[in-house]
Amino acid sequence: MSSLPVAIQFDWELFGERIFNGEGVFWEALVTTVYIAVIAQVLGVVLGLITALAARSPVRVFRALAWTYTLVIRGTPIIVQIFFVYFGANLFLGFDLFPREVGLFGLALSGAVIAGTIALAINEGAYMAEIIRSGIDSVDDGQLEAGLAVGMPRHMAMRRIVLPQAARVIIPPLGNQFNSMIKTTSLLAFIGVYELFQDSQVGYSATFKPVEYFVSVALWYLLLTTLWSLVQVRIERRLGRHDLPEQREKGPIWRTLGRVPEEAR
Amino acid sequence: MRRARSGAPSGAFRRRLGDGPTTVGIGVGLLSDEAPTTARPGEREGAAIVSAREVCKSFGRTVVLDGVSLDVHRREVVCIIGPSGAGKTTFLRCLNLLERIDSGTIEVNGQPLGMRQENGGEWAPAGEKQQARQRTEIGFVFQRFNLWPHKTALENIVEAPIHVRGTEAESAVETAERLLERVHLAEKRDAYPSRLSGGQQQRVAIARALAMNPKLMLFDEATSALDPETVREVLDVMKELALGGMTMVVVTHEMGFAREVGDRIVMMSDGRIVEEGAPEQLFAAPREERTKRFLDKVL
């Protein structure tokens, strides 16, 4: 290898180490990436749902708030939002909202992790709001009306009738959002969160072998997103169930009752 | 006139079946829990279930309802006919609070719709909860069925009893199975709506409305979205329901059905009631020019 006239040689040994034989801090960084992505996505979906419902609310103030929120978040760079939450919160509140170490449920988390997760969630919420809104819009008004007509209050008809159907439209783009979220967590390296990307940055600055580190970290992200897409396919197949009755096992009512209909045996 | 039964002059035929103790008619009592001959105790036949007064409604600048007043009595079948755009469907939707009226009053069972009485006795606009409670008393059957596609026929029917009324799952399922039998769809219990024909879907939708045990059933062109060959099965179920003594308001283009099953026909045009009367009178000798013109076109 050393005889090849290459300016920078690819260090296969280091590369292999990074892929197959990470150190303890590497696994910690991997876990941090995953749990930040999951928590930020869950919070983002909740925020998005609240925003989508607010956007359809008869109360004008709610609609205005939802509109402003999505406008500002979708119109500014996410890295600015992350910096704003991490540094800005402390500045405007006059005290350290995100200190270096935070005790939370017995875990020692860095303030940067919390601030970063919140920033990602706020960003995600604005995009999820649009996705959820178009999902709700895709359900025929007659579905909600049929719920109202049998005496459901609006929120119950929304929850039991409209949202389960909207979910079929929401889930595919939601899956893509999570795929994107896994990768976007890398931006938190810039506020000092020790996640996958930060781990390779630290390694590269110690060894000056950027390519080995960044290609290996790219493969790790690729593995995470690929695993996720497998999960996504399963979820989507499940959601499409009522279109293909032959794929159905037991209907929800039978699960509740613990009985299997004769025909299904 | 297509489906008029010979020797069965209109709604009178239904009352006649209901009066005689030994009548054997198709489907008599099939859809009612009680024998059609016995009026519920303390219940005056003919008491108004629906009482609408001067109902007005506009969508933007378009006046859709322009002072509609109508009483519907207990066990009565009122069929609303008229050209499209007459406001029939909007009026029906107002009766179930799916549309808000701009002015006028609608009382169902003596209760003003969309209103609630405050402690001081004053009437105020009802909140979401009271509106929902008022709707439980009124069944609504949509032109486009609106079955919930993510639930089976049975699940569509038990949904409201379980989640709105709080009925136990076991007994709700039992009731639903009985209702499915009554609309002749027992074997489709576990079928999803996508696997049912239009007529079957509409019959499940009727069963779904009946599961809440409504005092009044509203039908919004229930057969207009159906294939011609499935119209009959839905109309038959509606007829059986009428024979069972259900109070019904039926917006329909099926003149044969209106003539045969309706106790009273209401002709609407341009947001007003043009004329109303017994079917034999209205169809044979309409008083108004507008009614004549309409009937000439459709009969």
C-alpha cells in the first residue's frame, strides 16, 4: 500500500476499528444519537399535532399562533434555531436554563443535550404540523360528520375516526422525517453534544485522518436509517390493513373481547 | 309511480297495517322492538317530534333556506321532494346540527336544537357536549354512506354505543348482530366497507344509526349514490323501518317510495316549502304550479 503514489493513504485498519470495534465512548455517542432522535421526533409529532389542530381551531388566536410558528421555523436555518435555544434561552431568562450538567430522572445529562433535543423538537413540530394537517385534510368531511351524527363530540370523532385514517397518509412522510431526524442530530455537535458526529470529529482532530472517521460515521448513519426504513415498511403494511381484508388477522373488537370470530379460525 | 303498490294508497296503508291487530305485512315489526300496534304508554300519537319555525340559512350571499317551517309528528314519515338546490339537504342537516341555522328555531322532542337552558332559565348556544347529546337522539343516513373504512361492519355499528353511550362491548355486539340481521346482512359482520356493495354499505349505515336507538331518523338522498339494482334493497329496509313506527324525514328523489311510504309529502323549491300534503293529493292534484312543473319532469 505504501508504495502507491497517493498523497493521503486510506487507513483500513483504523476504518475497521471504527466500524467493528468501537470504544466505549463511541457506543455512548451512538446511543445518544438514537435517543435524541427518538425523543425529538416524538415531541415533534406532539407539537405538530397540537399545531395542526390549532390551525383548524375556530379560535383566531390559535390559528395565528400556529401560522406564525410554522412560518418562523420553516423560514429559518435549523442550526440558527439550535444556537438560539441553547444560548438564547440563557441570555433572555437571565439564568442558566441549560447548565453543563442536569440531573434528570437520576441521569446526568448535559444541558446541551436537553437544549438540542428541544430545538430539534421545535423544528420538527413545524414540519410535522404541515404533514398532519394535510393528513387530516385528506380524510373526507363525511367521516367526521358521520361521527358527529351518532353523537360523538368533535374531539372524539377526531381521535377515533379522523386521526386513525389520517395516520395512513401521515405515516409515510413521518417515516421520512425520522430518517432525516437521525441525520440532523449531527448538528448538535456544534453545541457540544457528544453524539456520533462529535465522536468522529474528536477522533479526526486527534489523528488528522478525516476520511476514515467521516466515511465510517457515514456508514453508521446509513445503518441506522436502513434499519429504520425496514421498520417503516412494516408499519405502513400494517396501516394499509383494511384495504386488504385477507391480510387481516383479528379486528380490534375481537382483541378487546378476547374472542375470535368463527370465520377467522 | 314506478313502485306504487296497487291498492295501497300511500302512507295510509302503513297506518292501516299498524292499526289492525292481525295484519301480516312484509317486514311489519321487523325493525321495531315493540309490536307496531301498541303505542308507547303516555305517548300521544301525533305529538310533534320536530318543530321547525322560520328557519333561515345562507352560505355567504346565497340564501339556501328562506323561512322553512315544518312539524313532524311521532311515527310519521315525511318525504321532502324538490329540484336540486332547493335546500332539502341543508334543511335536513340543520335538523341534526350539522349546519347552524342563521335564524328561526328548531325543536326536537321539545328541546331547542343547538341551545341549552342556563340556571336562570335563559337559553344560550349549546356547547359541543350538549350538541353531541342532542345528536344521539337523531339518526342520520348520508347520501354517501360515510361508513368508517378502518372498521368492519360490526365495528361501525358498535362504535357509538360503546364509546358514546358506554354500553358494554358484549351487549353492544349482540345488539349490532341483531341489527345486521334486520338489514339482512348478518353474514357481512366482519367485512370491511371496501368489500361491500353500495347498497350493503348503506344498509350497514342505517344499522349504525339505529344502534343509538334514535327517536327520529333522517335520510339524506340515501339511494342517490347507489347502483340502480341496489336501490331497491335499501328502500325496502327503509320501508320496513317506517312500518315499524319509526319517525322519519326522508329527502328523496324516489317518487314511488315517497308516494307509497310517505305520510306527508313536502315540496321544496328555492329554500321554501312550496306545498305540502298527503301523497295521494300532492302527486295526483298538486295545487301549486311549481309542484306541477317539477312532477311533470320527474314522473
